[in-house]
Amino acid sequence: MPNSYSIKETASYQKSYQKKSYEGLYQKVKSVIYPVLKNEPRYGKRIRRLHGNLGIIYRYRVDEMSLFYFFDEDRKTIYLLEILKNTNGLY
């Protein structure tokens, strides 16, 4: 795929998915979500851009979790920031 993005996992992202409550989620993210993001990180049924000062960050909803990331268009790289449980008040 000529327009494919690469994916980099930040240290905070790696730490967040290692929580016991997220057991098994990493494989789902890697097998289902990575291919979607690599193809198009901006648009999709589960993708939303955050507002205000967080406007460079995107959220991808995964079941009861949200995966936060940003991307560098020039480098064609997506940086995964964190995965959190959805709670009231969370985007």
C-alpha cells in the first residue's frame, strides 16, 4: 500500500495496555485496529478528532476503551499515546 502509515507505540501507551484489566485488548488492537489506522488515520466510524488544544489528537473507540493517537503526515507515522477505559467525562 503506497500511502500506508507506520505505527509507533509510545512508552505511555505500552504501559497503559499492560494493565490487568486490559488483558487481551492488545491483540485485538494490533490485529483489527492497526490495519484500519495504517490505511486512514483521520476518518472512520469509530474515529474522532479531539477539540481545542487537543486538536492534533484523535480517538478510536474500542469496545469500552478509547485509543488516543496523533500522526505525522510528513513521516507517515502514527504515534499511539494511550488506551483508557471510557468513563463519564472522557471524550
